[in-house]
Amino acid sequence: MDKTSIRIGAGAGYSGDRIAPAVELAEKGQLDYLVFECLAERTIALAQLERSQDPNAGFDPLLQARMRAVLPACIQHGVRIVSNMGAANPLQAGHAVLAVARELGLPQVKVAVVMGDDVLATLTQTGLSLPVLESTTTLEDLQAQLISANAYLGAEALLPALQSDAQVIITGRVADPALFLAPLMHHFGWAADDWTRLGKGVLVGHLLECSAQITGGYFADPGYKDVPNMARLGFPLAEVSASGDAVITKVASSGGCVTVATCTEQLLYEIENPARYLQPDVVADFSQVQLTQLGPDRVQVCGGGGHPRTDTLKVTVGYRDGFIGEGQMSYAGPGAQARGQLALDLVRQRLADAGYGEFEGRYDLIGLNAIFGPSTQSGPEPAEVRARVALRVPTLQQAQHVAHEMEALYLNGPAGGGGATRSVREVIAAAAVLMQRSTVHTSTTLLNSEGS
């Protein structure tokens, strides 16, 4: 293995991301590692809910599809896979990867499963007094509604798995950049207190973690920021040196673009203080980052740094927070806006009469005021609108009532309504606390085709 540089690709930036660009990276990216980052704040709480209903569930729903698509090429080219697709059930996810490998005739595949991020038991026993961040409450106030509590593990937790001969490393909740930082630490032998290099590694991870956002996805704005061949948008990869400096690029035949502008947008994404980006492994410093266009789709990244890590880890807490009842109805043709507004007024009054007037709700005409509010109405009346009502309520029955009132506009509302839809869903909310890292204990389980 070339110790002077490493090539890491981003195979996913969220749970529902596209699969074809990851296959392209596996086949043509000349990678050492392919990383799938698939967990958002609430994703793992939803996964924990699934696992509570089915002990074999709770991992990423696209895990098997992704593995079927990329495993053959990754094994052929010696590309190791790192992913948090284990979500709430990483061990079962590891077994699912092995099942796919056997299905594909790849019995030599080994999987390392990293566990320890699930800290619900620890918190309910000793941590209920912890304050909820950006709130005046403590964890104890949410105790009756708690579903999950998962600590953001750092790259250190992944190192034992990387030191094994497993081709696939599966984790649960890990800080997004740590999925990329861990291979860099393993490959180059970076020390856990080499704050400058760790900061640079977090920078690389942050730039790659949202996949196509840095190759033109979520960047494109026709006439202002044009992106070529978006239909075949490629995912990014980084060529990283032992110093931690990197070049962001993509497979030459893929669509999209890698420019200083795309990299700048991703650099600033979800960053509150560029000089103090808190991560489990390091407090990263992006304040002196320099981006240089070296050539088509090649941007050099340097200037990252870091400071000693904190003594605490962030924990995402998932809890039940009521239900949302929603209904929609379309109106078209002359007077569509007035009929749509009448529909909303009728439902608002009927729900108020039923005692729902104090609940948080939205009464929108989609296409007219659903995003910016009533003050934005201007210009000619639209030829069509879609009336939407949604209320957050305490019980399932109340949510069903809300949805039913909207559907009932068919015969109890203005003329010409059609295309009604109704939905009811439980609200799984997310909060965060900080817990001492010394109370979080991780482990690695190795799986192979024999099941050991």
C-alpha cells in the first residue's frame, strides 16, 4: 500500500442517496476506501423505533441494495467499505452484508462491526440530570417519551476495525467526518493527539460527507450557477497526502463539476464557527483554509488545523413528540385561489369548533404562500393551487380527525376540489445532550461467512 497518499470516495451523503455514482467510484475511482454516510439527526431514532418492532430491523433500508451494487467491484479492486448504515442495529447490518456477499458468490468477505454508540441504558440510569442543549429542560423531562440515545463516536472507535482484515466496516452513530478521518489515521499512522493533522482529516471528511453537494448537486441554479451533465452527476473523491492536505476531484467521465465555488459552499455547510468545529476527535479549525483550482474538476485544499478535543461527546436523543395529521386538496381554473382559501378557512373553523384551535398548525396554498407566508402574495392569480392543512396534535385519533376534515371537503367545501390526500404520522423529535466520553465504551465484532 502506498503510504504517501490515499484515495477516499464518498458513496452516499444521506440514507436515500443515489447508488449508481457509488458504483462508478468503486469501478473507476482507483480508491482505497469507499465511505457511505447515511445517518441524519432523526434517522437513528426512527431506526431504533423500527428495531423495537422487529429485532432484525433498524439498519439502513438500502444497505443490501448498495452492497449488491458495489461489493463485486470493491472486492475486485481492493477497496474497503466504511459506513454508518448500521444505524440502530449495526450487528444485524453486518450479518446482512455477509448474506449479500454469499448471494454474490463472495464468501471471502469479512465484516467488522463497531458498537457502543447506543447509550440509552447508561443515560437512563445515571444521566437524567443532564441538560438538554438549547433548552431549559433536562433529560429527565423527556424520560417518558425517550426512544433512543446515541453518542457520536469518533475515528478512534473505528481504528480496531480498520486494523483487522475486514473489507467492510459497519458502524452505528459516528460523527460524519470521522468515517473519513479514521482511514486517514489508520493509513498514515496519525497519533490521536496530532491535532493539526486530525483537523485536516476532519476537513476532508466534511468536504466529502454530503456526496454530490460538492460536485454540483444542491449547488446548481440555472443561469447563475450552471452545472454540466447533472443527469450523470458524479460523487467526489479526495486524494489525501500524509500531511493531511488534499485534492478534491471526481471520476473523469462523470457529470457535475468540482470548483472552488462548489467546495466553498460545502466548506461552510452546517458550520457555526469555522475556527472551532467541535468533533469527537478534535476541535477543527477551518478559518485558514485555502482552496485552489488546479485544473478541471481538481481543487486543492490546505490550511486546515485543529485544537485538543473536548472531554464530552454529543448524544442525539430521540423521543416521541405527538402526531401530525395532514390533508391536501387541489383547485384549478378561474377562481382557484379564492376557492382554495375558502377551503382553508372552512377547515380552520371546523377544527376550532372541535377544540383544535390552540394546536400548532399550517394552513397553506402550495404555490402561493406555503414557503414565505401570506405577505408574499402578489401578481396575477395562479391557475391552480393546492390547499394543505397540517396540525401537530397529542394523539393518533386527533391526527386522523385533522386529515379527515380535509378529505371531507369533497362534498363539504367549495366547487371543483380534487386529488385529495390524507396522512397521519408520529412525530419523532431529536434533542441533544453532552456526556463524558469516559462513560462511553466501544467494541468491535468480526464477522465472516462462517458466522463467527
